[in-house]
Amino acid sequence: MGFGLLFLGLMFLKDSVPDINNHPEVLQFITRFTGHGLGSALAFFVFGTILTIVVQSSSAAGAITLTMAYKGWIDYPSACAIILGENVGTAITANLAALGSNLEAKRAARVHLLFNLIGVLWCLVVFAPFVRFIDWVIPGGPLAPEQIPLHMAGFHTIFNVANTALLIGFAGQLARLASYAVRSAPGTAKEHIELDSPLLPHTGELNLAEAERDLQRMGNITRQLVVGFTELFEQVPADLEARVAELRSLEKESDRRAVETTQYLLRCAADGIGADSMNRVTAMIRVVAEFEDMCDRGYRLVILAERKHRKQRQLPAEVYEQIQAFSRTLLEFMDFASAHLTRGVAAAEMEKAYQLENTIDALRKNLRKDSVRRMQGNSEAIKSEMLYIDILNNIEAIGDHSLNILQSLRHAA
């Protein structure tokens, strides 16, 4: 339907443009800008750039250019100059769209602009011979109105293919130039895309996919925190403070994502969505809260591991193996929950979730009993064992949050 409406709009556009035979004043106005060689090419290049920026679509600008050429408002070389301007205009539009994106997206948009600018520069230098070359390649003369669209399409295609062939070997240099042109501020963290940016279109249900991807990122952050804890608990890294600071930055990122994703989901709900999608939004908002709590617990585990080394708390050798086994079970449960963020949870899969949660509860209970037994009659081990019990409680709490996530997803199915 959309494709058909596009051509219907082009037909209306073509029919609504006045014929120069009945409106000679239009031809008189246009001729002031044609026939001046490179000056005319530059003038129509600027016109094409501005036209594309105004209509925010190189396809729409191209359709307008085709119509103008077909009606005889402009000659063939002028139409080619407008096409060059449209290539630059669409790159500027991409840079405007990238304003609310992350650092890499801005650099990609800048490469797009550089690519088209370089292509336009060399094409303007050889503009007249290049236009004649297109006339030689494309059959039929461009003076006939019915032949002009075909020649314009050939010009556009051959120009982009030639520009790609010339610059494909300089992709690395273009990337470095874009990185130099778009640099992050010193001392700032890696940029991120603002989910609730006013520059991004909001289409209700379609945008839920972006929120699901952000939930997966929060799940990955939680996993990194748990893995980081197990590494810290087992052995002291070369730079303990730096590693803890790195994991702390992950926890801060989780807090930021929780706020942004919740606001984004609320805006998606306000855009007008169906009942099923509203259930998904409600479940996803709860999942965001659960992931945020999981990340807080994960960072609490990191702090406990750091305190163990800083306070030189000693624990029996078997405790390290128990923590590793306990963490592996937790990670299995977390991975199971993350795998169902986008595909829902069946009844049989909930049975497995309850089994994993019961396993984690039983492990925590048994390990806690062992810890209490070790504390009896050994007052020197109390502080170390209390720290160990705190670790067990936080691991078990993360398992509870994983179950809550699966239950939320199950209710939304």
C-alpha cells in the first residue's frame, strides 16, 4: 500500500506542475540560472542540497527533480547538478538524525557526509565530461522529455558506483578523519543513545523492540557484575581499586538505563498501543525494576569481595569452591531469564525456573548452616563468616529477582 501511494503521489506531483507551454514566465525565470557552465552547476547543486534538507528525503527530492526535468523547467545538466546536491543533502539529514545518538552513530553519519562531499568535489571538477559520458552510456538522447528520467537515473547510479569504487580503499582513512572530527569530551564516559530523545520517532508498538534490547543490556550488566564478584572473591587483582571502580561504573550505567527505559516505556504506552502490548509494557517496567535491584545486589557482592581482601578476612579453602559452584548455578538461572526477555515464557519453562530457584535456596540454606557451625566455638571467625553469609544472602536474592522476571514475562504472555 505504501509503495503504491508513493507512485500515486508522484503522479499527482507530475500532473500538478504547470506546463511551460502554458506558463512561459516559469521558463523565463529558470533560464536565468541555466547555461552558465560551472556556475549553473554550482547554483543547482546548492538548490538540490537545500531541497533535500527541506523535504527530509532524497527520494522525494529526486522525484521532484525528475518532474521538473520532465516538464522542461530545467535542462539535463542542471538536473544532474541537483542530483549531486541531493547526495549531500541526504548526508546532512543523516547528521541531524544522529544528534541524539551515541558517539559511533555520529561518526558514521560524518563518514556519510565526507563520502558524498568528496564525490561531489571530483564530479564537479569533471562535470561536463562526466555528463557527456552518461549520455554515451545511456541509450537515447537526453533532449527528449521521456528520456531525461532514464539519463538522470543513470547519472545517479553511475556517480555513486564510481564514487564507491574510488573511496572503498580509503575506508580506514575516512573513519579516522570522522573520529578526529567527532571526539568525545575528555574524561567522559562512553556516550549512549538517549531512548527518550525527541529526535527519535515514536511509533508505540514498534519501539518496544528497542526497549527489549535495553533490557538485554541490563541483563548483561548484571551478569558482568556477578562474574566480576567471583573473580574478585577468588583472588586479588593487580589493581583492586581500578577493578572495583570499573564494576561501579557498570552499576551506575544500570541505574541510568533503568530511568531511561522506564520513561521510554511510559512514552510508548502513551502513543496508543493494543491491550497485548500494554501488558508487555507493564511487564517490562517491572523487569526493569528487577534488573536494577539485581545490579545493586551484584555491586554489593563486589564490595563484599573487596572488603574481604581489604580486611584480610580468612575463610576455609572449601568455601571458595562452594562460592564458585553457587555462582555458576546463579549465572545459569540469570542466563535462563535473559533468554526469555523477547520470546515469552511457557508453562513448562516456568517449572524449570522454579527448580533452579529451589536449588539456589537449598544451596544458600546448606552453606549458611555450615558457616554457622564453623562460627560455634571460634570467635575469631565470626567476622569472616558473617561476611560470607552476607554474600550468600545477596546471591540468593539475585536468584529471587530472576524468578520475578520470569513470572512477569509469563503473566504478559
